[in-house]
Amino acid sequence: MKLNLLKALVLAWIVTGLQACGDDPKPTTPKTDEEKAVEALTGTGTQTWAVGGGGKVTKGGTDVTTEYASFELVLNSVPSKSYTSKNSSDLFDANGSWTFAGSNFDKITLTGSKPAAGREMSFTTSGSGLKLVFTIPSPGSRVKGTLAVAGDYVFDLVKK
């Protein structure tokens, strides 16, 4: 009986030892603030944001969603930070690149020549929504000499 108990203890000790010798899992490196912000804007590399499907646009507190009802903004992070826009009523360029403004990773700027280009846009993401907040000042805020686009804008966009 003592021999069986001894054999069982030795077997348990060997099994425990073998399990402990497995590969240790590699620790995951925590994401930087910039990586988290890029992922919030572009998902795994490309994310389309749209007004249609529940979004809203205000200018100076006034609802102007109908002017931008079919607006879409596609943000890419692979291979580079680029964007395309559709149906922007001449507010955004059709395409360009984007960068973070500052080191807090809560503002972006878009390249281009349209009124929204070069403006710091504060952004927040929540679930399936992206909120862009920016101001276009009065000087140089006319498109084709007629349409005045100066004002404080809030684009509440939804994932498409």
C-alpha cells in the first residue's frame, strides 16, 4: 500500500513538473496613446464615417444635416494616414492626408485647399460614433466667391 501511495505521489510530482515547463506566454506590450487614437479613428486600418444612418451636422448651433446628408469621410492608417471624402459641399477636399495636431492625440488636421483643410479638428469616439468639432474663420471662408462657410461645425458621424 505504501508503495502504491509512493508511486502515485511520484507520478503527481512528474505531471506537475511537466506542466510547469511549458512556454511562458509573451507579455503583450501596452498600446501607446497614439496607437489607441489611430485605432479609434481607423479601426484596423480603414474606417468609413458617414452622416447617413443617424449622423448629424450643425453649424453655429443650427442643424445643417440636410446639406451633408450623404457626406462620408474615410480615414486610413495603413500604409499611411490618408483620407477621402464624398459629398462635402466643398467643405472638405476629395482626398489628402491627416495628422494628429499636438501630442494629446485628440485633434487631427487634414491636408488640402478647401476650407476645412489645415483646421484643428477635435475628435471624440464613442461606440460607433465619431464627433468632429472645428471652426472655419471668416477670412477666406467663401467657396467659389459665393458660399460662405465660416462658422463652428460639429459633425456627428456614424460608422458605415
